[in-house]
Amino acid sequence: MTLEQEIGRRRTFGIIAHPDAGKTTLTEKLLLFGGAIQTAGAVKSNKIDIGTRSDWMDIEKQRGISVATSVMGFEYKELKINILDTPGHKDFAEDTYRTLTAVDSVIMVIDCVKGVEEQTEKLMEVCRMRNTPVICFINKLDREGQDAFTLLDEIEEKLGIKVRPMSWPIGMGKSLRGVYNIYENNLNLYEPNKQKRVDDVVEIKGVDDPELDKRLPEGLVKELREEIELVNGVYDEFNAETYLKGEVAPVFFGSAVNNFGVRELLDCFTQIAPPPKSRETEEREISPEEKKFSGFIFKIHANMDPKHRNRIAFVRVCSGKFERGSNYYHVRDDKKIRFSNATAFMAQQKETVEEAFPGDIVGLYDTGNLKIGDTLSEGEKGLYKGIPSFSPEMFREVINMDAMKSKQLDKGLNQLMDEGLAQLFTFELGSRKVVGTVGALQFEVLQHRLLNEYGANAKFEPVNIYKACWISSKERAKLDAFIKDKQRHIAKDKEGKLVFMAESKAWLQMVQDNFPDIEFHFISEF
Ligand code: GDP
């Protein structure tokens, strides 16, 4: 196969949802269709359950499970499909955001009973930043959920994206009888507790087909015809272009646990979802078809075994062909590294990979050379753009409890930050170090790992910080004046970018009003 053909048959997507919406269940059904797994229950949930008794070790164990399932590849209808799973727990949201930079499209699972939930809204914001095409799957139709039109309105309103239903439920909850496939004009009938099979799809020609009357109770047929008419009246016809631009989300209805509506989703996905596209580095746009390999690291997972402090770096291949054992150029460090130990992810197994193509994810064993956001290439000098950091939600100051171990503490902090566990800010005055996280859990993990892996004893003390804002200005002099004025509140992030540490919302607002020439950013990349 040529490079172009390999690229053309790849579909790399992320699957996102608020916890419990049915992400794991749907993933499993997709893998079953692809023949990548044989039995249900083979995919372990990467959900992180934090009971009162669970400590960080449990959490890490649970995260360990998620390494195996964080990338799953399978073949389906000549396509090579790569699913990137994302942790649903909100304390690991930053992980999810970064994973979304490595995908070409997204499937978003929504619970029909709960509707659009908070975590989903945040995830959608991230998709919008990069205009990632989104398909919605409204799940759990076997339950008494909200009315289909209400759900669609909610998606448009809360997620700020237009929708186009591609399938339509016939009944709901106990009265659920099927999903009418608007996209293909056929019908999937539902029998509770029965695993759906292909032959159960009834071929019908449009909603007026008399076959419908034979198959379904009169009332439901009438309702379906009215609703489909309404759907076609209210929503613009499906248009692949608006979907690919991230402006309109095609919506499917179904019940993942009953394997219902999943094939409709998968078949349509394979037809409309985009293959890998060009991506930008600091210097230029790189097309996947370019012969020379390039890719970037979007995730690093630490080894569970503290005796072996190696880690797995996840690389998204962006152009050319990755070959095991080759020397690749590490852009940030300006040196070549040889990767003889590359791993590909196929469903349940990790296996050694000889070559990989744009859209694929390769796992590289690393002893501390790589960090999130790094670019590897065959000579290309620019770093891939698009791995932003978000202003953290919680801040604590690092207090070294053992003066003899400050080197270990620095090293540990540095490496753990490279893994993307948290963000480090160093104040200009007095070199105070403050760590920012999305949730309290990360501090626990940090403290434990610093001690166990680096022998550094650190405490994390609450500080009065509300937000970290990256600052810039069109006029250097204005920026300098601002820094001078607010010296006590200026820090640098790990890349050395300037950050203003605001103490409160009101105060930040006031500072913003008083310094109109300074731009305040809540995302590191601007
Ligand atoms: P995740 O947290 O998004 O990965 O959600 P899971 O896939 O683990 O599903 C959460 C719970 O919802 C599990 O108990 C599933 O069995 C259940 N579930 C998933 N899909 C359906 C469905 O279609 N109908 C019903 N009734 N339950 C479902």
C-alpha cells in the first residue's frame, strides 16, 4: 500500500463523555463490530472510583488499567480505526484535553436521561478550539429519558453546536421499538435483551413504506412519520462539509449496552469521519503525505513499577512513516534519539510495531528525555502547535521538608510536570514554587510519587491564588511596566512564559480594566 492509501484509510478519533454516560460500553461494542475483541466485558473501564478508602495507589492502579485501553486500534471495512479513550474523571481533565489534540474527530456520548452534563460542556469547548468534527451518540434509550427534541435543543444550546439527527428513536424506555436510520433510510427493530444482529435490519424505502405499518403498532408509525417530517423541516439536511468544519454535529440515538444503534453510528462514521489532515508547526504546515516522519507527544504514562522508572510516551504520527529502530530528531533538545522499543496498540494487546502511519499512535519507552508537547521528526525543526495548558483550578505552594533533598525535589517536580501531572509556576521574587492542578487528587499523587520515586519530602500548602493568566502585550514597554508594577504576582511557567497570578476574580477584573494594553490569556497557547 502507498503512503497515501495508508493515510486515506485511517480514522483516528476520541471518545468522550461525562462519567457513566456509557463510553466504555460503546467502545466495547465498536471493538466487537471490528472483531478486535470476541467477548463483551473485555474492555476495562478507565473510570476512577474514589471511594473514601481509596488512596492514590488505587488510583494509579486504576490508571494503569487505562494504559492498555487508552488507545485501541482495529480494522473495519478496509479502514484502520484508532480509538483514543479519555479519562472521564474531572481531576484528569487536562489529560483528556491533550488527548483531543491527537485526534481527527470525536464521538461524544450523552446519557438520554441526564442530558448534557457539565463535563461534556467543557470537552466541547476544547473540541471547538480546534474545530474538531463531532458526532453525538445519545445513549440509554432503553430507559425513560428526555424527549428526543428536548435533548437536541439542549445540545444546541449548552454545547453551542448545531445538530442534525441521523437516526431517530421509535418509542423510548419500555416502549422502545427501534431506531429509524434517517441517513440510510432503513430500520433497526429492537427486542429487549436480545443482542442485535445485522439480519434484523429491515430494508425499507423511506418512512412512507407500507412495510413500516406491518412491523410497528399503528400509533408508533404515525408518531414516527410526524416526527421525521418535523426533523426534516427543522434541521438542515446533512452536509459533510459543515460537519467537517465542526459546525454541525450529526446525532445518533441508541442503547450501547444492548448494542443498539451502534452499527448505524459506526457505518456512518466510517463514511463521513475525516482521515488525518495537515497540521501546523511553529514554522509551517505539514501534510501527512510528506515522506519524512514527524509526530508529537500528547501523553506520558509513568511506569507502575517504581524500580523501573521508565515511562511510555504516546506519539501521534503526523506525517510520513514511522519505523522502529530509526533515529529521530528531538526538536526541543536538538538531538537525535533512537527508538528501538516502539509499541503499537491494537485492542487489548500491546505489540511491537515495525512501522506506523499518520493517524497512528505509537508508544515509546522513555527514560526521561521526552515530555508532553515534544516533536519528533526526520529533520523538521519546528514544534507542532496545539498542546495548550489551561489555567489550573487549584494552587498550592511547594514546601521542601528536607533541605538535604532539594535537588531530588527539583528533579522530581520537573519530571512529573513533564508527564503533565500538574503545572509548575515559579515566582520571579523569592523563587517560590507553586503547583497548579485541576483537582485535589493530583497533590496527593505528587506528594506520594515525589517521596517514593525521588526520595523528596514535600508539602503542598494552600495559597491565595485564583487564576494563572499568561500575559502578553503588543507593546513590550507596556508589558515591562506591568511586570514592574505587579512584581509580587508575576511568575514563570515551565517554559519560561510570563504568568500573572491573580488572587481573586474581582481583583483580576480590576487589573484587567486598569491595564487595557495587557492581554490576559487563560490558555498557554495564544
Ligand atoms: P462510562 O463511565 O462513560 O465509561 O460508562 P460505562 O460504559 O461504564 O457505563 C456506565 C453504566 O451505564 C454501566 O452500568 C453500563 O452498563 C450502563 N449502560 C451503558 N449503556 C447503557 C444503555 O444503553 N442502557 C442502560 N440502561 N444502561 C447502560
